[in-house]
Amino acid sequence: MSELVTGVLGVAAVVITVVRAGPQALHLLRHPEHVGVSVVTWAMALMTGGLGCSYGIFHDEPANLVANALQAFGAAAVLVALSRRGRSVVRWAMLAAVVVAVVVFADRASGRDVLGYATIVIGGGMFVPQAVRAVRAPSTAGVSAASWWLVLVAAVIWSAYGVAIGRWVVVAPGFIQFPAGVAVLWRLRSDRAAPDAMVVVDPWRTAGGRPGR
């Protein structure tokens, strides 16, 4: 594959990754529905952004630093919007910070690329909680279809970019992210075909009255 095509794929992958949280954050700010959105997914996205920023700092990759900082900002915007709707997000944000700190320490102490592989593993799996919630929960109220179409497109482009540069660790996350995105979009389509399913009362509330994850 030519260097031009590889470069275009790389830039496109980064741009879509940076903007994919935007529609979800805007949807939550404009509409009261939120019970279908997984806090865990966006906390993991925040975690992935933090790990990627750390990788960019320690490996002197400014572009990586900027891209992941923007990704973390988008995830944080979604979490703030969920918090404004009464969802419990602080503990998940704190957990994300702790995980980033532990991984950075392990990376520096071991001399191995712990940061790189942790970013790939967590980034690859971060959309699974939303897919599980979409499949199991009675409602997907609040979930932005636009964000999940961007998740699909990003997964395909990152995988193509990984093939182009011969790095299967870049390809691998797409095999998890793409099915997760398909599951969410499939459920969104089903709910829109049956409007009564788009309830705004969370049946997963715990005994303490907190919404599900």
C-alpha cells in the first residue's frame, strides 16, 4: 500500500477517533434520556485517552499526545453530561485515573511497553460494556446512533491502517470494537422500530436508587 494511502488512513483514523464522542455528549445535553448509556464505556474511553497521552509523553510523540488528549476530553464531556443527568460517574473517573497511574508506574518500572499494550487492550474492550447494556437493557434511551456509526468507521479504518503498516496490535482492537458497534446499532434500530421500547425509566436501578452502569 502506498505511503500516501497509509498516511490518509492514519489521519482519518485519528480524526474520527477524536470526534466520535461528540455526538453522544451533545445528545445527552439536548435530551433528557440517558438510561441506555453505559458509564463504564465512557470511563474506559477516558482511561484510554489518559494512557495514550502518557504514551505520547514518554515516547516523545506530540501527535499521539494531542489526539489522545482530545479523545479524553470527548469522553470526559460525555461523563459530565451523564453526571448532570444524575448518573454516578465520579467513582468511575477516579478508577480511570488510578488505572492510568498504575500502568504508567508499571511501564516505567519494568522498562517494557506496558503503556502501549494496556492502551490497546483497554481501548479495544472499552465499547463492550455499552454493547452488553444495549443487548440486555430494556431501553437504549439516550444512546447516540451517530457516535456508534463513528465507532464502526473508526474500527474499520484503524484495522486497515494496521494492515498497511504491518502492526497487528493496531488491527486487533477492531475485531472487538466492530462487533460491539454493530450490536449497539442493531439494538438502536430495533428500538426505533418499536418506539414503546424507548422508555426513560431505568429498570436497572439499584436498591439505593442509582441508575445502572
